[in-house]
Amino acid sequence: MNIQSKVSRYSQEFDPPVRGDPITAERYISKEYMEAENKNLWPKVWHLGGLLAELEEPGDIVRHDFGKESVILVRQEDESIKAFYNTCPHRGNRLVLGEEASVPRIVCSYHSWTYDLDGTLSKVQDPDDFEGGNPCGKIHLSELRCETWGPFVFWCMDDDVAPLEEWLAPFPERLKGYGIDNWVRVLKLSCDAEFNWKIIRDNFNESYHLPTIHPELATFINDGLPDTLFEMYPSGHNSMWMKGHQATTRTDYHTTEVPAPLDEVAAAWGLDPAEFNGRTGDLREAIVAAKRKLGPERGFTNYENMTDQQLVDYFHCTLFPNLTLTMSPEQLQVLRTEPHPTDPEKCIFQHWCLYPPVEGMKEVVTPIGSVPLRHDEVARHSVYGDGVSLGFVADQDLSIGTSQQQGLNSRGFKGCHLPNQEKRIQRFHELLDDYVSGKLPEAGQ
């Protein structure tokens, strides 16, 4: 499919019908609905657990807490990675308490039961005091499926879920040209938030909020509906292509001069912004040509495999149910909301930013300002509203969450009323209902 030829709001190839199911408040506030998600949704999807860069040597461990569950990813002696539930088979104690560890063996802090990196029990106190004899070599940590894609490590609780790359389709193929395998995570930000995890998922399933919540983006991202392409895939995922390096056509935004920050971007690529006064629409194509010419000598070796569209546009990949990858040629943002362990009206929001390791580049411009190009240079967890930024655009997205959660608790809210451009929200909730009710969608539906 030639995406560049598309100018309509919805892709003809990827525009499945929706049923029009009501989207009522219970899914955002009900503990019963939360428990149904825990039983029927979360075990049936792949979860992003960490990065390969965190698991370089045998014994390197990353812990990923999800709701009440906890999973550890462990680099093996043969360089493979295994995932285990973070619980000791003896009496259930959590094995790994820190976010990361590097150990020769996994030792429970309660009674010192010791496990090899492959999860096999290798040492216990009083080994002969067990009916049936020494349990070493017989007991194993409970293992989950674990697969990798690009720089990421995923885990899954269910053996019947499709293999990772099949489950991610079509994104492994669509993102191949960016060359993200060795990109560096510079920002690892997260926070506790006072709203249900689906509120931000709804937000990332539409661009209707851009003029009101992100008005400053209008100078360099064209969110006009005729210029934006929405796609909804058989896998349940969806995407949105937005033209970058071009002002919006959604409103009466007009300028004869190149606006900020496009003027700075043009100058950075050797272009004189003044030459484009009165014809700002030509700048996007000129930047493509400049990147083609200057990119390789500046160390952007990934440019040669990108399409012209990828060199200047924004590709928002929204993976069902709770993961978004926002691609631009020099940055990959990972945005995710995960459920609170017990409260349906709270969640954990996570924001990672990855950048290509360009030779000679010491700093990158991030959503929180210029930061050294180093792995996890800024890694922090906060509480939303305490003044610690999650990134300027993410802060704006989160700003509406608490007040929306409060409004959803009102007797006056009778269910969502969506415009056509929010069809991806409608489909998300219909898929969610199918999972929660135990009616998994058939392949291709």
C-alpha cells in the first residue's frame, strides 16, 4: 500500500465497521469491570517489560510490576532472556525487590531458597527435610513467554496468544526503515495518576483534542483531517499518520513567514527560512531534500532506509490495549498507562523517549529539554500534579485526566457521543468489551 497517496480521513484498506456499542461510565469506575479486565484482558496481550540494553550480561534482571502482578526478565548464560513470575514457590515471597539487579543466582530473602538463572531451584536449607527428598532440581520458578522485537523485551501470560511479531502486526514491517534496534532510551519517566488507565488510551486514539490541548503544535504538525490518515488493523491496533514540518490546515491558521520552531529546523538543515516566506508549504519537501543530502555526513545512518514521509512526518502507532509508539525520524516516544493494583480510578502513566546513537552527538532535545545522550539519563517516578514534568505534551494530555475521571462519576454522564474522527475510540471499546466478556475476536475481525 502506498501510504503517501492517501489523503482521505480513513484508509480504504483498514477501516472496519463498528457496532456502536455504548461507552458508559462503569468501565472507568467499576471494580467489577476492573476485575474482568484482570481475568480476561491482561493475560491475553503482550506486555512491554523492558529493554535489551538493560539486560546485557548473564544475571541482569529487570522487574516489571503490572497491577498486582510482578514479572522479572532475566538474561541467561546462553544470552537468551527468560521471564518469570516474581514469586518464590516456597511461600510466595517476592524474589526481586528492586527495579533492576545483576546477580549470579536468584535468592529469596525470606529463607534463602536459591535459583539458577534458568529458574531451577539449586539450594535450600535442610534439603533432606522434605517428603520425597531434596527438592533441588525439581522445583522451578513459574515461567512466562518472553520474546523480543527491536530494542524491546515483551512478556505474555497466555500460551494461546499469537507470537509477538504476529501480534504486533503491521508495525514491525512499517517501522523497519527507522532502524530502532540500537536506539538509546534517554528518558524513563512515570507517575501515579488519579484516573482510570483508559482515559489516556481514549486520548491517544484521537487527534480531536490537538487544537484545544496542544495548540502550539499547530505551527509544525498538520493535524487537518483531509491531511491525516487513520488506519485500523485486523490485529486490533491502529495508527495515525500526521504531516510534519507543515502548519495545520484544520483551522484558519495562516502565516506568510515560517513560524517557530520550523524556522529553527530549517536553519539547522542549512535552509534560509526567509526564502520560504509566502510559500511555507514548500518547506516540508525542502527539508526532505536537505536530510537526504546532509543526514549521512551528520551521522544519521538510518535516513537511507526511510521513506520521504518518514523523514518528516509523525507516525502514531496505538497498540491495543494500552501502548503507544510515536515515531519521528530522530525520536521514538513510548507512552503507556497501566492499571492501579486495586483502584479502578487510578493508574500508572509511563513515558520513555529513545534516540538514535548518532556518532559525535552528545545531547538530544527531549520533551523536558536538552539531555545528554545516555541510557536512562533521566529516570524518575512521581505523582502527577506535584510539579515534576512528564514532558510538555504529556503534561498537557494528563492535565485533563483527573477532571474527566471526576465527571465520569456524575449521574449526568449517560455515555460518550463521538464524532466520526473518533471512530478509533469506538472500536477500542468494542474490542475491550469482547475481551472482558470472554468473547475474543476472531482473526481478521
